[in-house]
Amino acid sequence: MTGKHRRTGSRAGFAAPAVVVALLMAAVVLLGADQPGVVAAQPRAPAPPGAPADSAPNPTWTVVPMTPEPAAARPVRVRIPAIGVDSRIVGIGVDATGALIPPDTTAVTGWFTAGPLPGAIGPALLAGHVDSRAGPGVFFRLRDVRAGDVVTVDRADHTSVSFVVDSTARVAKAAFPTELVYSPKPVAMLRLVTCGGSFDPSVRSYRDNVIVNATIR
Amino acid sequence: MAMRTFHWRPLGAVVLAGLLTAALTGAVPAAAAQAQSYLRLAHLSPDTPRVDVYLTAFGRPDFHQRFNGVGYGDVSDYQTLPPGEYTIAMRPTGAAPETKPVISTTLSAQKGRAYTVAGLGAFSDLALKVLNDEISLPPAGQARMRVVNAAPHVGDLSVKREGTAVIERVAFGDASSYVYVPGGPTSLTVVPVEAAPTSLPVTLETGSVYTVLVLEKSGALSAGVRQDARGAAVVPHGAIETGQGGPAPGDTGLALVLLVSAAAAGGALVVTTRRQRTA
């Protein structure tokens, strides 16, 4: 495991007084005795209508910081042993028209920096070329990936995170599943994308995208 | 697989490592990514004692999970599940599995959907609710947000964003509908009817989904914002151009087109491999 789920911090939040624990235990006993009403909270007298604010309950507030997700470092390398991939990762983004721009060269893999980091909650996206005029690209064999294959991403902080392939798909570019690829996810996922299908010389583009979906191990 | 089980933690605090023993006897199959469901469990009923939570799958006797000693304010991480019918039951902690649950509910998990199954309300009126966690793509520039009111004694809750109400009058034991708010740093204010408000400075990521959770323990209120799901902050248009018409094995074999043409000047027959210069 990557340590992603390891959370550290004060246990003060659990330092429930023993008496509370005891009460809970007693409540459980009572619950077992089928007397649930006994442990109902004491109702607080409602403030009379029009009462001044200071007669209303004025409990203290604690503002809980957003759930700290362990800071994931930038991805630097992707490895897919099943298809012999071991590639450097560079950041990629969109152009003025909003299209995703793949890496400049076919020898590296692009991580979409406006999406989640690999290993953080959400669908991280890695895009690599299938080929160039000169020969195979980094994701030349992506279409050979199978469910159960492992994809490992090395990060700048010398940690790594591994994903297991759930599914692969080849989709027509004309019907690219934007919603599925970029929509929010509540778990850490990785999507690997390259080109596939037949090549359409008239637009100098492959007709399909190959998409590999993986979930954090 | 052990680490893929639920990780319970109270809002903003640490894992209930000592209290949780998840008995996982059925591994979750590696379902297709687009065909997964997502589930988390929560205990948000302030006066309900600690419970053991049971998760079973209809028609799959090999699948069951059990989470021991789950207390008020505990919210698990999401886990992925194959779509299907599930039963979630809460028993008093330590009670035998064959005993009658305090409460139970069924979940029909649809592919691509996320759910929070939460014990809500007062113990005397306990409800085990299935909340639909909306994880479709928010509009450009927006985040999606709701509030869950699990504070019993301060009346309905409203949420203001930079002084303007965005969520209004959510009763104790309820979850609000979702609203869209612009991504970026902002100031939320949680406004109970019967207690002083509090402000919540947060940064909401565009394309993410949030729940504002309000708890009350021994008269002390707490408010926190949970990032339930994250999507891309910028959604690229269209497909991804990642090929240049080289040797990739497409449907037609090598993307190699032989052009035969007569060269006007020399009249010679030239065989050219046509290659594409751009993706």
C-alpha cells in the first residue's frame, strides 16, 4: 500500500471521556434490553418566540478543516510491466480551443495537470502517443492491456502509487465520452489514453481513442 | 484487499483504527470502471449508541462486510462495489449478527453512481437513509455542494456564500439538495435558526463535489466541508490526438498508404510511403 490512506494526527478527537464511553456501553445494554427510548437525548427547552438571542442555545463552534488528503506529489514516471511501458511523465494541458494537447514527443507520457494527481481522489489522466512517423510511441501497446494489469506511477517525492486495470475501451473520437472520463469520482482512479482504430489520412488522425480505466490498489 | 475496505474517521480526525475491525470475507471483484458503484457509510444520529454496521449483497452469500463500533460523526471513505442490491444493517455494537438490527435499509446500487448510507435523526426516530451523491460533471467553473444537518438542538440550517443564502432551511436529520457554487476560495457561513452562525473559509475546487456536515456533540457544534468527489477542474473539449499515423496496428493493419504516381518531370514511377506529419 502506498500510505495514501494513512492518516496521522491527534487522537484528541477520540479522547472521549470514559464516562461517555460508559454511558454508551450502558446505552447499548439498554438497547439490547429493547428500551430504546431510555437513551433519547434530553430535549432542550425551545427558546420562546421572540426571545433575545442570548437566551437561545449558544453552543461553541468548531470549524473542522477540510479533510486533509495526504499531499500527493507530482507524477514523474509511469510503469506498466504487462506491456513494457516505463516512461517519463510531463505535464500537459489544453490549448486555446480547449483541446487537450498531448506531449511534444512520443517518448514521454503526459499528465493532465488540470485534473487530479495520480493517487489523489478523482480520475487522473495520462495521455501518450501510440506512434509517430518514426515508429512506436510510448503507448503503442496500450490496447494490449487487460483487466487486472498493474499500472504504477512514481512521484516526485519518491513514493509510488499502484492501480489495477478495471476495463479497457476503444471509443470513436467523434463520440468521445467526456462525461465518463472527466466527471468527479469519489475514489482515486487513473485513465490512460492513446489513439487506436484505423487511421484517417484525410484528417491525419486515428479514428478512435483507446481508454484504460484503473482504480487505486 | 484489506486497504480497500472502508476507512472510518470522524470529520477531520483520524481513523478509528482501534475500534474498527472489518470482517471482509468476500473480495470485491474488479468490476469495469464505468460499471462501478461507490458507497460510503455514516453514523450521523447524535444520541444513537455505537453500532456495528453490516453490508451484505443480495444473491451473493459470499459477500459481507462488518464495521464494528461505529459512532456518531463517523463517516467512511468510499469503496467501489459492483452494481446490485445491498442491505445495510446497524446492530448495537457487540450484538450477535443473527439478532434483529436496530435499523436496516436496502440499496439498489446503479453503475456509475455514488451513495452515502447514513443513520440520521434522533435515536427515537432513527432513519437509515440512502443519499444519492451526485457525481456527474458540474457545469464549467462550478463545484457542487450540499449540507447535511446532524445537529439536533439548533434548528434548521442555512448556508450562505459570501453573504447570500445558497442553501436554506435544512431540518435536523436531512440532507439538502445540491447547489452549484463557483470554484475557488470563498467564505461559507453556516446559519442555524437557534444558534449563532459560524463562518467556514474554504477553497472549493472546480469540478468537485462537497458536503457541509454539521454535528453537535455535548452542546458543541462543529462544521466541516468534505470533498466527496473530485473531477477535472478544466474539462478538455473532444477527443485526444495521440497518434501520428506511424506503425500502430490499426484496423487496416499498418497505417501505410502506398501512393503510386507518375512524376511529371521525369516520368518515372515513384513509390512513396505516405506518412502523416501531424497527429
